[in-house]
Amino acid sequence: MDRSVSIPMGRRKYRNRINIKQLNIMKKLTTKGINDYLIENYGVVKHDCDKLKRSCQRVSKKYGVNTVHVFHFMIEQEPIPNLYTHSYGFNTRLGREIRETFQNEYYSL
């Protein structure tokens, strides 16, 4: 079974094919998923995965976004869709506010 995704590239559709397993997409944020993600990408886990999950849930509820997007914003510095969190690669005021809120939630647990 071919488990790859076609990505449209301009006029030439479906030029590149990417394996789904290489994308490492999390559909739902779980403690085990966080632990596996950090080990796979960084080799070591230095933080409490349960506190990371709960902090992501609280921040996502406050700002009305997906918990997985908050996780990737905090860990990978990826922009959150539908929020203006980055400008020219730097965090905007909203991005810094989200980071500070996350930090406060994490250390208050």
C-alpha cells in the first residue's frame, strides 16, 4: 500500500511525493505522542510531557487554536495558523504573549 501524499507544485501537479511517515503529523496531542516526538526529533526529553500537554491545552483554549499548533509553536517555532505570531521570522507581540502565557501555565502546574 502506497502511503505517500502528492503535493501540488504550480502548473505541474503532483511533482513531488512525500511519505506520510516522514511528515510526523500528530492529529491529537497526547503525552505519549509528545514523548515520542521529542525523542525522535531531539533524542532526549528534558521536560515533563504531561505538563507540556496540559499547558498546550490551556493556552489553546484561551486563544481558540488547535493544541497541536500550540505545541509546534512552542517546540519548533512554527507559526500558528490564523494568528499573527511571526513577522520576518521573529515573534510578534501576540507570539511573545502566547509564549509567556505558556511559560506561566507550565511552571504553575
